[in-house]
Amino acid sequence: MPVETHEIHVKTRGHTQVLNLTDEVTRAVAGGDVRTGTVTVCVVGSTAGITTTEFEPGLVNHDLRDFFERVAPENALYQHEETWHDDNGHSHVRASLVGPSLTIPVIDGCLTLGKWQQIILIDFDTRPRDRRIIAQVVGE
């Protein structure tokens, strides 16, 4: 079964920034030879996550940030910070909740997403980062 691996690179500013990766993943899948199968999208690193949602300003600029601040507050005490003397313990906890990857069916060379469903990267780190995302397509 063929496997095609694509890399996507994005610059982020951290602090729960949400980026829409749908167009980049769509181009990667469309540019390959696999017509039916799956694509797994994975961010390399432990302070960012990949999921899907409706990419609209209220949700991505406010609601998601508010949710993560309630669940894993930035100013809480994290043993990670005590161990490593840094400031991003909450980033690791938040990224663990979302997870680093997502798998989407590919049918007729197209991603199987709903009308309002986009693939998003959430960067939880406390500083800007150069993020590497792998889109691996498996199928026929």
C-alpha cells in the first residue's frame, strides 16, 4: 500500500494561537497519487495539538482560549516548571488533552470533512515557534 509523506511548516506565536491547516493538508493530499485511504496529520513537539473545529473568530480567538484557561490555567503550579525551571507546564498539559495527531479519510483524492469542519493546529507554548507538521497519506 503506497505511503506519501508531506511536511508543512508554519510559524506560530504560541499562547494558544489557533491556525487553520485545512488548505495546506488539502494541497498535500491533492498533490499525491493516493485517491482512497487516510491522511494522518501530526505536529512534531509536545506543546501543540491538532484537532478539528469550525474555524470562526469567536471560537478560535475566545472560546477555546477560555476553555483551556479554565482546564489548565497558565498561572497554576506545575511540577514540570519546578523540574525544568521554565514557564510552559500548562502548555504540555493542554497539548496532552488535544493530542498531537488526527486521522481523516480520503475519498476520491479529497479530505472527508464537514462543511464547517477545518483542521486546526493549536500552539500552547509561551513563545513563537517554527512548527513542523507531517501529513502522511496511506492508501491506494
